[in-house]
Amino acid sequence: MATYVLVHGAWHTGKELEATANPIRAAGHEVHCPTLAGNRPGDVKTTGLDEAITSVVDFLAEKDLSDVILVGHSYGGMVITGVADRAGERLKRLVYWNAFVPNDGECLNDMIPPHYIALFDAIEKEIGDGSVVLPFPIWREAFINDADAATAQRAYDGLNPHPMKTFKDPIKLKANPAEMEIAKSYVNCTEDTALPHGLPWHPRLSEKLGLFRLVQVPGSHELCFSNPERLAKAIMDAGRD
Amino acid sequence: MATYVLVHGAWHTGKELEATANPIRAAGHEVHCPTLAGNRPGDVKTTGLDEAITSVVDFLAEKDLSDVILVGHSYGGMVITGVADRAGERLKRLVYWNAFVPNDGECLNDMIPPHYIALFDAIEKEIGDGSVVLPFPIWREAFINDADAATAQRAYDGLNPHPMKTFKDPIKLKANPAEMEIAKSYVNCTEDTALPHGLPWHPRLSEKLGLFRLVQVPGSHELCFSNPERLAKAIMDAGRD
Amino acid sequence: MATYVLVHGAWHTGKELEATANPIRAAGHEVHCPTLAGNRPGDVKTTGLDEAITSVVDFLAEKDLSDVILVGHSYGGMVITGVADRAGERLKRLVYWNAFVPNDGECLNDMIPPHYIALFDAIEKEIGDGSVVLPFPIWREAFINDADAATAQRAYDGLNPHPMKTFKDPIKLKANPAEMEIAKSYVNCTEDTALPHGLPWHPRLSEKLGLFRLVQVPGSHELCFSNPERLAKAIMDAGRD
């Protein structure tokens, strides 16, 4: 039996990962799905990356978890990298699931195409409280392309405005992921086009891990909604010894 | 219930798409498989791209079809792009299935490797009526690599000489596909090696669509022969709202 | 009924391919799994590439095999290319399964990343008899990423030290693979990360074959251990007419 902690991506909360957590629990493992600072109901939308990382470090300490397989989705890859830097002694393996892999000094926006940055900047200005949202057509076509329309809409309705500062804050690391001694895996959903135009998740970002285990699975960026059972299987293949 | 129009590729006719159309019909949709000008029995082989496009524009008008999901295979991508430019008001979504995506002023030959152009030129000269055929070894190994020998031969025997002019004619568009407001999808068969040598269909051509929905499915360029049911499912995933 | 000869990769023997050979035999074919010079119990570890090639040429002659579908895995791609050059008249088709494809004058080390060469050189110096072994963490994460821990360990325990000279010897060929008239296929396991960092097996090495048939299948570099039935099916799809 292993202990999994699933860290959600931007616009999500831990609640949306429960459907993925359940098949992992059914296989005999302990699974936690905390919600990051910045995405909890009532959180101010000026939250930065360091606060988000701290919220997971604190979660691990409060629950006194050890030998944790720490899984990060998308923006969650920024967070689990920071947690590994600050609380590595509680971790057994990092699992990046179509997630950003930062080196020291990089921010999320350093790894996305210029047209996304321009779009997010414009939306942030329009909203005015520091948050950014994802327009539905981009969500439908590029994030959840493998789901039917009803699933895409229901999932979209559950999203929350995301603090833009977490995309702009450079991460501070004592060592880059390739130099971290912890075991690492990358789960790549093969129809994920959330990062378009020749800037794919894998191998562009995965190779920053140095030695890592690749697990690939059919699906979009939001496989947690379109097929959580398949995603759970991939996470377990990535997390096992 | 939706209305699908399936536009075949070079050397094919609409008849070869009936096996793909049938499972789409069985799911409750209306499906048409017209044959393009230049590929109909008796057509002169000096037919150009504009005539092929016109033949679909006319087909939509004759049947008075609207809200059409217009699917194009391979060379058919040239044709559906032209139809969207000229009869966009009848269309709901474009679905490119391992298909060429032209910008204004591009011809099909602009998107294929030089050794194919040289081969096609040589064959066209030898035949002498403006048409080109595909040598069987290339068909067998690079176009229908996922089928058994009998299926590959039977499918080959049904092909018709294709008017080479349609490969050389630049398309005239008021707007490039990325700027077209219509919804767009790209179906990518993952074992398609009809375009070899680092010039793949996806993402090289698909990214010219701007925002689009990706659907991937195992199979060769000629999945319509090797597994029409699987292709039909992919087309429906690409075509749904 | 066809005749298959399966040529193993570095660190392996023919014995490890029996689990793959059996489903091919069950489909009615004749299958041989010889062990290359340099990997047989008692072989000196100063064996070179030419001796390994000769051991297969001799095997084909001793058994008087003809119309052979010659399959090479990884390093075995070097060997089958040399066999095609020297005993092509006995062969019907070459099948490269995540295998190296050399042109005249190339050695295996010319096709792998610099950090592997440095690692192998260091290990060779430490062992001192001309052989090299693969560290378990690399095996587990990058070669057999799709298996459970027990399978990964059991397979690792069966490996034998590999003669490093076979990686450094340039191959001598009368014609490069693209110019060879024999039919060719490439089986690509899609989760194979044994060659990392933007230097993939396919299409980087497969395209050196010229016209070839692509077969793709989910799995790691060591699918012969993690799912031999699936591999056997892929080899038969690659080998059929």
C-alpha cells in the first residue's frame, strides 16, 4: 500500500480529482486530494506560487505523511517541484501528469506559447482581481477534446478563477529536477493539445526530469473528467516501484 | 442528428467511404459521400482544383444541406477548405482526416516531400492524359500498412487515376483556415506514413487550423479500408458539438 | 507459413525471445531465436560486430533457411543490416523492432546520446574485460517502464554483460539500407524511452530505411518481457506480405 497525494492544476480544486482517487483507493492505496492556496473558496486571487507550494508542504506536515507519491497536473507540476525542494524527505516519487517542469528561476509563463500569455494578460486586466479564466471554446477544443459536450460543459462550470500571479512567479529551487535524487515519472496523455504549436508536454518538458519513467495513455489534458479510471491506472503504473 | 458529408482523397471515389458512412448512419446521422469532379467515371483527367471544389459546392446546393459537418481525407482537405471559403454558410464544422490544410495561394504539392513530386511528375509524363497513379509498393507499405495483403490489393484495384492538376493548382481563399470562424477538428491516424521523413500530418498541417479539436486513432492513411468502424467513431468524436 | 528469425539486442540472448516466438509459432510459422556471438555463455567479451553478424550468417547457412523474415531488436538492428548485406539471398524482409539502422561506416555509438557513451565508457573501464552492463535504475525507468517491479527485476537478472566493441565497430555495407531492395518494416513501441532526449527510434532511425512499413504498438523497449503476445502480433503485422 502506498500513499498518493494528487495536486490539481490551474482553475481546479482537489474535489475534481476524487473520481481519479477512488479507483486508486479501490486498489488499496491511501489518496489525498488537497486544494491549493489560491483555489480554495474565498481565497484572494493575488495568491502567489510560493503560497501554493506552502499549502502542500503544510498539508503533508499536518497529516504527517511520508513515502508520498506526489502527483501534479499541469500547473501542479510547478507546485510539486517546489514541494520536492522543500519537503523532499516526505516524498518517495514525483509523478508529473501533463505538467510543467520548472528549473530554478523559471515561471509557468516561460513554458507556454506567447499567444496564451497575451490572452491571459488581456483576461486578467478585464477581470481586475488578479485572476484569469479560460474561454469556453479553448477549454472545449484544446483542453477536453476527448469528452462529449455535456461532460465538457459540466466540468467547465466547476472551474474557479485562477490567480495569475502563480503563473508569473519564478520558482526558487536548490536543485533542478534533473539533479533531484527522488524517483520521477511523467504521465503523458497523447491527445493533450492544451500546449499547442510544436511546444508539447512530452518530451519538451519531461526531459527536464533527467532519468524518468514514461507512461502514456490516450486522452486529453482533462482525462480526470473524460476517463478518470484510465487516468488512475496510468498514475498507478507511474507510481509503483 | 447531424449531417455529415465525407469528401474522399486522391485516387478514391465516394463509394469507398460507404463502409465508414454506415456506422455513422447507424448512430442516427445523415451521411453523404459524393465523388469529386476529376474522379467520377468518365471525367477528363485535366480537371483542376477549382472544379473539384465546385462539385462539392454544387452538391451541397442541390441537396440544400445545412449545418453540415464537412469531412475531408488527404487531398480532400484542399477541397473542404475551398468549400468553407465559398459556401461556409452551409457548414457547421470542418473535419480534416489526415488531410492537407492549405493557406491562400498554396497547392497540395507545396506540402509534400520533393521525392513525391519528382515521382508524380515522372508518372504523369508516362501516362500522358494528365493523371497520376500510385505505385503498388508505396501504397502497400506507406499508405495501407495496417491491412493484410488481400485488403491492400483489393483496395488498390478500386483506385482511379487522379488528375495531377489538382495537386498543382494554388487554392484561392478569402481567409486562411486559422482565421475562419467555423469550428475545426483534425483526425490523425497515428500510423499514417503516407507523408514521410519528418513532414507529418499532425502537428505540421493541423496547427494551420488555429484552434482545433484533435482526435487520434491507431491506423494507417487508409483506415477507411482497414478499419472503417474505428474511423467512423473517430469522425463522430471529431464532429460532435 | 513463413520463417522468422528473431535477433536479440545487447545484454540479451535468444532465450529471452522464446515467449515472443511462441505466439508466432502458434499462428503457424517457423521461428528461430539464435544467440549472437558475444552473448553466448562463455563467449569472450572482446567480440566485435563482424563476429556477431557472422554468427547469424552461419546460423542461416547451417539451417539452410530461405525466405526469412529477419527481425532485429535494438543492437540487433546493426546485426540484421549486416546479414542483409552478406546473405540477402536468404531473406524476404527485414523487420527492425526499436532497432538501430546503420549506414555504411556507422557504429551503434554514432546513434546514441553522448551521456550514454560516457556512461558506457566508464562502466567498461571499471569491469575491465571489454564488457558493459546497464545500471538497474536506467533499466527500470527507461528500458522497461511498462512492467511491474518483479518483472523488471527478473528480466534484469537474466541479462549478460555485453561486448562494448560491438557498439564501436563501424559496419561495412555494400549499400545503405535505403538502397537495399529487400522489403523492410519498422516496429515502434510508443513508450520506448531507451533513446531519450529528442533522439527517438522513429522517425529518426526508421527513415533511414527508405520505403518501409510502420507498425506501432504500446510498450517499452523491453516489450518482450512486459507483453510478448502483443509484440508477437506486431511482428507478424510487420512481417506479413
